Amino acid sequence: MVKVIKANGNLVDFKKNKIERTVLRAGGSRKFAKEVANQVAAKVHKGMTTREILNHTLKLLKKQPHIAKRYDLKRAIMNLGPHGFTFEEFFSQLLQNYDYETRTNLIMRGKATTHEVDILAKKQKKFMIEAKYHNRGGNHTRSQVAMYTYARYLDLRNNPKNKIDQGWLVTNTKCTRHAVEYAKGVGLKITTWNYASENEKSLQELIKEKKLYPITILDSVAGDIKEKLARAKIVLIKNLLMMDFNALKKRTHLTSNQINRVLKEAHEVSFK
């Protein structure tokens, strides 16, 4: 088995079937998925980085651009930055599509002190959510973050006016093993890119199940266009496509040409 280097520097076995499965989930046919996976495997060598493998895979996927965009979903989430507030808004809107009521960026009083709460979510139970955003794949959320998230939840819960039932830590990358163990031990709900608490969905599963793609999956959404959409709190392609053209133009201050380019690409990703 060929060893390749992950973003955090660890060595892992290269798994061709993982590429095949991801292409299938992105909408590719079984034949196309096998073809891409075989071509990538033929190029992989010892010491190659997973970023290099990803870039090579994306080159092969350019034959079907809409699939390439869906395949590169993890990087699109990281491109929501540079500020974490956009990730908070993204996850809040994601939850709304799963019947949660959400509010973002709140100042709430606990028993001992006040807290900045990223997301307050309600669906049968009421959750205080800490959204931990990273713009690099090798950055994992550590146990200290899980600990202070739980401590803040306890203080907020101890103010009876808040009626908060559970703390919830969300990150767009991974949590360390110690962070996961701690969360399990104290009953802190956790959602990472590819892991979630028991009977829950991971971040990528939440996105892919209902095709809740971020606007940053689109090549046309970058720089000033991305900033204007983010300021208008338009972070899901689904919401972008539901908006009236003139209302979108007024809300974002984008030009007609910019909006047409974004909408054309958004339709291709969503409906092909």
C-alpha cells in the first residue's frame, strides 16, 4: 500500500476506492468514477501529498465541471473565510433546512458572565453552538476548545432564563481524538467534516443529503463578489437561486453581468 502525506503531516495509506466513492457522491457515473480513480492511482507515488492528489483528481474531473465543483466541497467550505462569521452563517442556514430555528452572533448572559454565542438553535431541544472555522485542512480542533465550549454552555444553562439544553461544537475540519473523547464523556454534541455524535450526520453528510452547497463552490464567486454575497448573508446556492433577480441585485450591489455569471454556474452545479 502506497503511503501519502496528509495536510497535517501524517502518513496514511492511499485508497483508490475513496476517490471512486467521492466521484459517485458528486454525481459522476460508475464508469467515470472508476476511470478517474484508476488514472489517479497510476500517478500516485510514495510521499505524494493529499493536496497533490486532489489537484490531479480535479484536473481529470474538468471533463465534467459540475462534478469537479461538488468533489472539491471541503475546500469550498474553507474558502468561506477569511472570517469565521461566514461559516457560522452557513451552518445556521444549513440547520434551517433541517427544521431548526436559528439565530446568530448573540450576546447572552450566563450565571457568572456574558458570552458571545455563535449560533442559538432550537428543534425540540435548545442548543448553544460554538462554530470553529479553520482555513487549512491540517488544523484540527483540540480538546481545549471542547472544554471551553462545554464550560460556556454550563454557565449559560445555569441562568434559567436561557433554557439551554445542550452545548454543540461544530468545525469544518476535524476534532482531535482527545476532543472527541471529552465531548462523549460530558455529553457535548459534536459535528465535524466527517464525524458526528451518535445518530447524527457529519457536516459533509448534512450538505450532500440536501445539496446545500456553499456559494464558494462556484468559480465565479471570489474576491469582491464573495464578500458582497457574504455581507448580504447569501451563503447557500439554494437560497441564491430562489431570489428574484432585481432583489438580488439590490441586496448585493453586484452588476447584472456578475449576477448572470453566478446564476448560470449555480444552475449547472445544482441541476446537472
